[in-house]
Amino acid sequence: VWITNAAGEICERMDSWENFTGQTEGEYRGWGWANAIHPDDRPSVVRVWKQAVHTGTAYECLYRLRFRDGSYRHTIA
């Protein structure tokens, strides 16, 4: 579960995200979470997220997410 403000920025702590990615709360807040997305997938993931926030529609996206050990794993959100 992501808790965001009206602009779609992460605004609360996410223990499961921290445990999976190894990012700290300071690193993923706002739009920092996108830094854990594989660089090749990041532009489309951010675009789909912004569109869902803007239109109020469901967000679903398949992408590679960096695991805390530095490897990438396919994830659906």
C-alpha cells in the first residue's frame, strides 16, 4: 500500500518497501521511490503513475524493481 498526497508523492513510511528495496524513508519519499525502478522501465512507470494520479484511475504496471541486494526482480503494482 502506498500512501501519497494529492500530487502522487509518497508521504508516509512504507516498511515493506524499505524491506524489499533497502531504500530509507528519506530516499523514497516524494518521487524518490522511482530510483528503485530499473532505469529502462522508470520513464514508463512514472508516466503511468502520473496518469493514474491525474485521472483517478487504477494503477497497474509491470516493472523491474531493485531488491536490497542490488539485483532486479519483476514486480507488478
